Amino acid sequence: MTKKKRKVGLKKSSFIKGAFIVTLGIVLTKILGIIYVIPFHAVIGERGGALYGYAYTIYLLFMSLSSAGIPLAISKITSEYQALGYYNAKKRAFLIGKRIALLLGFICFLLLLLFAPFIASAVLGNLTGGNTIEDVSFVIRVIGTAILIVPVLSIYRGYFEGHRFMEPPSFSQVLEQLVRVLVIVLGSFMALKVFKLSLTSAVGIAVFGATLGAIASYLYLVYKKSKNKSKFNEKIRDVNEPIITNKQIFKKIVIYAFPFIMIDVFKSLYNYIDMVTVVQGLVRNAGFSVSDAETIMSMLSTWGAKFNMIILSVSTGIVVSLIPNLTQSVVKKEKEDVNKKINQALSILLFFTIPMTMGISFLSSDIWNVFYGSSTYGPSVLAYYIFLGLIIGLFTATVSIVQVLKDYKTVIFSLFIGVVLKFLLNNNLMVAFVKMGLPAYYGVITASLIGYFVSFLICIIKLKIKYKVNYEEFSKNFIDTICGAMLMSIMLFLISLVLPSSNSRFVSLLHVIISVLLGAVVYFGYMWYSKAMNRVFGERINKYLKKYKKV
């Protein structure tokens, strides 16, 4: 009697399935990233949160320089060479990508190690009464160790995604975040409450979680790749592969990576502009104390930003899945399929992010209370700041689409215009909002909204004019999405009239749960009734639902 050999291996994902897998993985990662802030905030407080935010803002900027574009470039090149049947070149591109990532990561680590005090001085200026230059320098140097690992880890993810193996990189992100969260919460608690170390030491241990999480994730992907060699070596076309030199591959990686690096660098510049202007601007222009100004800065850079990451996780998941699929359609010159995928990607993005954004904004007081307790500024910051996640998501998706179509001039131009607007408007809008009797920090958020929205418009117009992208289907879906979200908001308003407001975290949590459940029923019910769900996801959604009903 022979035993049946169990097939264990990786499976390729279509655009829709891949988008869901990647998005689910990222959403789970971000949920973990939100849940941990409840105990973390309780342990380190607002000053610790500001210090943590300083470290991560600088870390993200240098991560952009060291690796942001290379994984997506590897994904794109892998997908392109796989479609053309250039298997030897595909493998060499992976190896070259790893070497580039290692080199850039090491250089950026050294820069942070050597110039941390200079960066800290630029952030704090001559302000006193909060974190010191020594505190900020220490946490920057600690988090810099992650840059030695994360770039190479990202190359592995890009290689998996280029083959449309979406599950392992998604799981690796969840694993990375899980390890990181455990180190952040347990490490900071043990440092402050058990070993009685300083707040700076506790935050240093917390940011080191990024390094340990990256190591765990890297080891997992190395293991998965070694166990599935046959899947990566599988040939779908038999062609005479032309001679492609390492120099040509290197040049292609640089050309493909550069726009992606610029996307992340410019996005990090938005945060850097805030970091060097918000605290000083709030103190000088709006009369805030240094302590209150740092509290608001921590809400923008750390506590409020956690909720924006939930919104952004949807766009990230869609972009990661879209790039290899759209690249294959572009390589095969399938113009109709390119148009369809662009419309579908934008429709799916708004289908999820618009109701999420409006819901979080409406429930900002209860959500903030559940996670951080009562706050003078928190709810008002979150109610407006969450819309920035929606706009950044749209911007990220459209600029990535333009990049796949190799219109690099438009990518750089749109990014540059957005950052210039942010730089010019940040302080001016703070002053203007104070004169209008509105919170000064609303001016900061508005400056970011304007910058990103203008960049988004430039990309959308360029796709329409140069690449003849037809947004008719997207427009129909957008209108239905807005209608569904408005009906959901009405339901949330009615619930708020029935349920009493309270400072109790339990009551706030109950309010959030009831509102989310009933709001989701109204929104998805409308989208189903209006047939918008079928238009967004295709008729395949009906097949999935029929299978679910049978189960």
C-alpha cells in the first residue's frame, strides 16, 4: 500500500486574491501595531511617545534611502523576467539586489551612528523642558541597527511577490510585528517597572524591537525559500534567453528602484518637516508650552499615526499585489487589461478606505479613550488627521501606477510639488488657523493634505492624458462608495444619540463595537444592493459568497 505524497508548496495569487492576502497580512500587522500602544502608552507616557516618534521618523527616512525602492524594483524585475522567460537573469537580479541592500543598509547605519547628535540638535533646536539631545541621539543609534537587517529582508519579500507568492511575505510581516510588539511592551515594562531604568533606556529597548522582529522575519523567509526551490525554478516559457550582463541588471534595478525610493523619501520629508517645525511652531505661534507641543507632536508622529497606518495598509496591500500583475500586462502590451486593473485597484482602495476613514473620524473620541484614555487634544487630532491616511493611500497607489508605466518624470515632479507645498504652508497655516480661532495643529495636517492631494491630482491627470486611462467605471464606484459611507455615518449619528457618552473605557469600547457592527451592516448592505460590490470585485465575488453560504 503506497502512501500518497502530500504536496506542500507555494501557490501563485491573482491580482484580487493577492491584494486580499497582502492587505490582510498588513492589516493584522497594523492591528498588532495599534493594540500594543495601549500598554505601551501607559508605560512610557507622552514624553516617551515623543521620544519614540523622533526615533521612528528618522528611521523611516533612512530606511527610504537604504531599501524602500529596491524590494518593489526586485518584485517588478522578477515579474518581468519571469513573464519573458529570462530565468537566469531573474536569479542574478535577486543576488545583486541583496548586495545593494546590504551595502546601503550598512552605509545608512554608519550615518545614523555618527551623526545622531547632529540630527537630534536639528530636531530640538534650543528648546528645553522635554527630551534632551542625548536622549534623542541614543534612541536614533539603537533603532539604526534595524537598518542592517530590514533592507535584505525586503529583498526576499520582493522576490516572493515578484513570483506572486503572496502568503509567505504577508506572514513574515505579521511575525516581524509580533516579535517587535512583544519586545516593545515587555521590554519597556521590565526596564521601567522591574529594573527601574530611565525612560530613555526603556524607549531604547522598545525601538530595538524593530531589529529583533526583522531578524525573525528574515530567518522565516530564508527557510521558506530553501524549502521551495522547485517553485522558484519553475519554467513557464521555453525561450532562448539573451545575454544580460550584471551591469545591465544593476542599471535596471537602479532605474526601477529610484522612483520608489523617492516616493518614500518624499513621504518621510513630510514627517521630517513636521518634526523640525511643529514643536517650535506651536510654542512660538500658538503659545503652547514645550510639554504640550511635544504631546501634540507625539500624537501626530506616533499615537494618531497608528490609526492612519490601518488605512494605509489597504493601499499598501493593493500596490504590492498590483505591481507584478500590472507589470505583466504592460510587458504583454495588454492596454485594456492595464486600464481595467488601474480602475479596479483605485475602486477597491476607496471601497475600504472611505468608510474606514469616516468611521474612525466620527468615533474619534471613543476610539482615543479606549486606547489612550481621556485627552485634551487627542480626539480632535485624530478626527482630522485620519483623512491624511486616505489621501496618502490614493497618492501612493496612483504614483506607483505611474512608476510601473515608467513615467519617472511625472513621479518626481508630483512628489517635488507636494513637498514644496508642505514646506511653504506648514508654518503659515499654523498661524492662519490660530487667527481663525482653530487649533494650530489643524494647519499642519491641512498642509500635508494639500501636498499629497496635489501630487495625486498630477498623477491622475497624467494617466488620463498620456495613457488614455478611462475613469468612468471608477467614477461610478466612487459615487456609490460615498453614498454608502454617508448612510453609514447617519447610522453612527443615530447610535450616538441613543448611547450615552462616558469617560469609561468600557463604555467607549462598547460604543465603538456597536457602531462598527451596525455601520458595517448598513455600508456593505448598500454596496451589495446597489451592485457596486459586483462592479468593484467582479462577478467572482458572487461565487465566493455562494461557496460561503453552502459551508
